[in-house]
Amino acid sequence: MSTPETPGSADSPTRISKRSLTLVVAGVTLVVVTCMAFLIPVPYATMRPGPAFNTLGDFDDKPMIEFGKGVETYKTSGELNFTTVSVSRADTKLSLARAISVYFDGDAAVVPRSLLYPDHQSQKDSSAEAAAQLSGSKQTSEVAALTAAGFKVTTVPVVGAVTKDSPADGNLESGDRILAVDGKAVSEPDAIATSIADRKPGAPVTIKIERAGASKDVTFNTEAGKDDPSKARVGITLGADYDLPIDITNNVGNSIGGPSAGTMFALAIYDMLTPGELTGGKSIAGTGEMAADGTVGAIGGIRQKMAGASKAGAKIFLAPAPNCSEAASGDDFGLKVVKITTLDSAINSLEKLAKDPKAAVPSC
């Protein structure tokens, strides 16, 4: 005699227990979450240690720094490495799983994408900006190094940008060198602004410029300034160009971008143009944006650059003062981290360390 099945009993072939159902739902949820983690992008980018390059050595089978004929240089040894950071491209879609994986990599960092690519910047625009920063870095490093080495460098004001539909539009171009205003020679941007403003708005101004190697006078009317209608304006921003006393060629190509190699470029130029060796034969690395007046500016990715320097065999690392707190926030990677504020401070510290590796120098 058979016993009727009890609805909901463990032996029922048509029902699933609450425990089994929970396991099924959890499994499906796990699958869905896992798929989302690997497929749905998150608004973050990655930063990893990049390679280091010796500014006293070669780059793409050419000396990184070359000088024109007749320039006296001095023998150097050791290494002055500029460091880099490898960042994910602007068009890279970073998954949550990948972001978590990189986060737990001690040498890498995950940062909001907007920090590296503001305003949804494209890879093309980002590369163009990085190339422009590198070009500017090469120039300012040459100016700072030559000045530190005792050479005379002449500053020439230039037109930075021209405002559309302003009096200057169609008369001046970006890159024009400004030689004189109303027949009076000028050499400083402030002097140019004052010379133009010191007239009745609407009155004409004659600006002598140099363009493509030829000089000419350009005369046009001014207009009232928007911020101060009592002052005459022409609608330009001003920048600076430089006349160097010797020829310098920096052979770092477009595969590397950004301004942060400037300090190490400047140190290499200075080292080759002056007696003695800054390195003391050691492998030294560093970073820092270099201004024409020798000021060292802050950079990004200091921790990744330190890791890259250590992997390249460096024992001394030059860090901009504004980056010191971050540089000292974790593993020092076996590096002696030297704090620098100017090109002169970097030179002084390296000269001391070349003579005595235990010398007291500013540190982070």
C-alpha cells in the first residue's frame, strides 16, 4: 500500500526547497555580478611605472643631448635618468575587475579618469597636449641649464594667442616675436602690455614683429578693455621665446610626452657644459617640471616614477618639493629621496653627494 506524497516534502520531484532556491539565486547573482565586473567600464584610469631614460646616454641610437659645432663639453659618467609613467589610454575602457586588480598592485595606481583626461579629452588631443608640453620642457630646460652654467640667454616676448574678432585678429599671429611698440624696443611682456594700454582706447598702435625670420611693422587700432574700458587692448596673450648662445638638440621623440623630464634634461645639459661630474659615477634618477627661471614644479605619478627608478638601478631620486609628502607616504624602494626646489638646489645636492654619499642634503 503506497503512502500519498506530502506537498512540499523533501521527496517532491516538482518543488525546490528554500535552501536550494537560495543557492540557485545566489549562483545566478554571482554570475551576473561577475559578468558586470568584467564587462561594464568604470570611470577610472591606471598608472604604472614606466621606463627610465639616461639623459647622458642615447635615445633611439642618437645622443639624447647634442651640441653644435665648437661647443666645449666635458666628460661625464654615471646616469641622470628621467622617469616616466605608463598610463591607460583615453579610449581604454577599464572594467571594475581590472581596476580592483590594479588597485592591489603595489607599484600601480587607479585614479579618476578625469584627472588624466579632463573634459572627456580624446587620445588624439591628449597626445597633442603631451607633445606640446614636452617641446616646452625641452626649451625651458635649455634656458635654465645655460643660465646656471653662466651663459647669457636673451628673452624675446612673443604672441601666445590671438582673440578672435579682436583688433589683433588678422594682424598678429601666434608665435610672432614682438620687437618694439611704437618704435620703442621692448623685451618684457609687462612692458608690452603697459605700452599698449597707455593710450586712448581706439587709438592706433604700431607693433614691430619678427615672423619667419623677417621683421615688419604692423599698425592697427586698439579697443577698450572689457575689464577696464579706460585701458586700450589689442586682444593677445603674451609668451616668451629665447635666443640661446649655443645650439642644443634634444633627440627625445614623440613617443614620450609631458613636462616632467625637464629637470633631468637641464641637469644633463649643465653637467656636460661644466667641469666635473654631477653623478659621481652613480645612477641617479628624478623628475620635475623645469621653468625657464630654474624653478622645479610638481608632477604626477611620483610613486610610480620612484618604482621605475628603483627598477632601473638608481639609488638617488630627485623629487620636487611639492611632491615630497606623497613620495614619503610609502615604500622608498631603496632610494635616497632628495628634495629639490630649483635647478641650483639639485646641482648643489648632487655635488655634495658626489663627494660624500653620506652628505646631509634636503630630503623628503
